[in-house]
Amino acid sequence: MAIKRIYIELTNRCNLDCEMCFRHTWGTLEGDINLNLLKSIREQVKELPALEQVFLGGIGEPTVHPQFKEAVELFAEYELLITSNGIMSEDNARDNQKFIVPLKNIR
Ligand code: SF4
């Protein structure tokens, strides 16, 4: 079976602390994926000819990753799926708005 979608968790950190979040049940260290690892993944997915979608999400809030913009740019040729709580600091929103707003299908 050909791989059409991959999932990359950019971070398990979040800018919120919702009471019901299952992250409260963890003892897991928080952290961000390294940009060099992202670049390595980008090279490796070239060997997946059927790949159509890259999902940037997971447990944490992907927009808090310090290189979120670079991650989006790295995989821009694919259909990008991103989960977000939609909450950003003013600085983060200003930095991200140029490339987030043009994204299609924001739900
Ligand atoms: S936004 Fe999601 S990941 Fe972040 S604290 Fe709330 S429930 Fe947890």
C-alpha cells in the first residue's frame, strides 16, 4: 500500500493549559522537533511518490514551534493539514499571518 499521508508532531508543547487536556496525565518531557530532523524527513519523503498530504499536528500546538514557518515552507508542495487551537500571541500571529491566512480550508 502506498503512503499518501504522513503525520509529523512538531511539538508536544501548548500555549494553553485546558483543564480537560490529557496532557495533564503525562510525565512526558516537553519539546520541539529539531529543524535538522524536519529537513531530513523532507529529504526522506522524496522516496514516497504517492505522498499527497503532510499533517503537522499531534498532541501539542504546532504554531508554538519556533520554526513553524520553516516547517510549513519545507512541506509546502504537499497538501498541508494542521491542527491548531487558533490561539496565538500577538507577536506569533503577526509573524504567522502572512502564510497562515492564505492556507485553504481553515475549519
Ligand atoms: S489546546 Fe489542546 S493540547 Fe492545548 S492545553 Fe488545550 S486541550 Fe491541551
